[in-house]
Amino acid sequence: MKTRIMIIDDDSKLNRMLNKYLSQYAYIVDSYTNPLEAIEALENDEPSIIILDVMMPHINGFETCKRIRKISDVPIIMLTARGDVSDRIAGLESGVDDYMSKPFEPRELVARISAILKRTERQISPKKEKGILEYGNLRIDLSAGRAYLSGIPMELTQGEMSVLSLFARHPFNVMDRDAIQNELNGSDWDAYNRSVDVTVSRVRAKLGDDPKNPSYIKTVWGTGYMFIAEPPN
């Protein structure tokens, strides 16, 4: 079964170029210049991955991503001419999986598409039942803001629970420190007195996770962290 890619970008010329280039790799490409039409199409036929521009008429890429996330967990690569930190944080908040700054090298886009597809192929979706995520002996109740390890409630601060929930909602995605910092700033947590790394360290300790041989949270040197726990079969 061939991989289908949806491109959402108001630049028709770029869409034609990407369609021609990606077709060389046996990808089936659907292009949309209107994000509202793309969202409507997505409700009926979900692609394997979405390439999404930021600056578009009707609604921008961030809002488009938020609307997509209400109906689908399809991987999204965001294209942006503005590569500053605030844009990356806004994208992560809205649910994107990766970023590329314009102009970009098409070969790099293909490499990123391939990497994301390989990751999602090996990733088993966690059990979701009324806001419940399960990974082995870890159970997270998102609606109640509680976590349980081997059935025993974990004693987590609000900030620690926010970080654990963030990781568990995005397994096998690299979470950079900016995204984690932003998550913590929204909780009852003094972001100016405690570092992201200290908070992650506390969560690891309460999970009984060994940083050198992790079962839950892996350090991605120079970037951030990745949640690597597998859901139950």
C-alpha cells in the first residue's frame, strides 16, 4: 500500500514542485491551497503524513493543526519562513511533529518524512479510554491529573504531572526544552527557580527510571527528551 502525503500550502508553485519531486519516491500526493478544504477532505480519507505551511489565508498553520488534532493523530511536518523559538513552541503546542524552515532542500524533506513514517510504524498507539494512557505498569489519568505505578498512586507535583503527561501524550517524539518549559509555565510551578532538567530528573526518580538504561524517558543529547515506554499488547 502506497504512502499518501497531504500538502497544505497556499503556494501553488511549491505544491506542484513537491508533488513532482515526491512522486519520484512512489508517494501519492494530494495538494490543497485552502486549509479548510484540506480539513474537510481529511475527515473522509486520512493520509499517512501532512506537510503544513504556517502563513496561509483563511486560517494559519497553527490553527489548522489544532483543528486537525481534534479529528486525527496523523503526523504533521510544519513549513515556516520564520524559524524563531516562539514559532516552534506555538507549533508544538498545536501538535506538530517536526519543523522545516523555508527555503528547504527537498531531499531533507524526504528524509524527515521517511524518519517519521518509520517511527510511527513501530509505535503502537497507547490505550486511550476516557483520558487514560497506559504504558506497561504506568497508568496516567489525564482527566484527573493522576498517575499510578503498579497500581500505586505516584506522589507528583503539578509541574511533574504536567511533564509526565506531556511525554505520555507524545511517545517517541523528541520534546525539546522549550516545549517542556512552556508546559511548565502553564502550571503552578516556579519556572525561574527550577530548571527543566531538574523536573525531568524528579519524574524519572519517581518512576524508578535509570537515565543510563531508561525504560520511560530517554535523553536526546543537545535537544531534550523522548518518552520511549511501550503500551501493553
